[in-house]
Amino acid sequence: MLELSPEEYHAFLEELADYLPNLIESTSAEVEFSGGTFAFLLDDRSFPYPECSAGLDSLTITPEGYIIPCLGCRTKPGSTKPAEKYVLGRYRIGSENFLDSIWHSSSVLKRFRDLAPEMLRGDCRNCGELAKCKGGCPIRREIQSGDMMTGPDCRCIIRLVRRVR
């Protein structure tokens, strides 16, 4: 999987922060940017504070029909099935209240819902931005540290921002 390094991601966000206000002013279309987890560190007027929506207001259904908490739980390259620990079920057409049942009874979704920033371990625990970023993405924290409760998110640019300022 290709992903920007923290330095490349920081440079991208800086460029976007410079360009986004002009884009918003030059169009009548509604422009929303929610993909920049740590972009608020560069410009908190243009970029929202991140919110993990897994289990709170959304689910993801993959093309193969697997129901997972969020896009971050997708399959690894070359695989068509997400990691078993994130599979909430498989979508079935015509099954009444199937998604409702998953929504209200899933222990996986409960795990996401119960995440609280003050429970985080690692570098996030004493960070001054924790109340705003909430530790970033739980899945990326797990990818980085092997544990959803130990930060930082691998896209955290706090050290880079502090170095630049």
C-alpha cells in the first residue's frame, strides 16, 4: 500500500491550507474537507477537528458485501476480505432490520463508541492537542503501535508542526 510519509503529508496539508480558502471563495459549490486528520494544526478555520465516525454515524459496506466500521478497516492489498476482527456481518438483500441489528448489538462498534481520548496511552496521553484531535484514527493507531489505544496515529504531524514553528 502506498501512503505519504508524515513529512509528505505535512507538505501536502500546508499546500492545501494555502489553496483551500481561494477554492472556497471562487465557487458557489459547497466545499467540505474532512480527510485531513491533523490539518487543523495548520489552519483551524478551514479544516475541522477530526471525528471518528465508526459506530457513531456510519458503517462501510465493501463491494464484496462485508460490513465494517469504517474505510480504515478495509482489506489489505491483494485480499478481498477485511480482517475478521472488523467484520460485523455480510450484507444480505431483503433481510429486514439486518443493519439495525448490527448497529445496536455489535461488540466491535461498541469498542469504537467507547473510545475516549483520556484513555489513550503513548505519546498522545500528554499532548496538548489531544482534546482537538482525539488521538486521530483508531485504526491507524493500531497499525502504528499494534494497539488501538496507543498513539500516535501514524499521520500525526505534531512534531513536524512544532519543528517548523
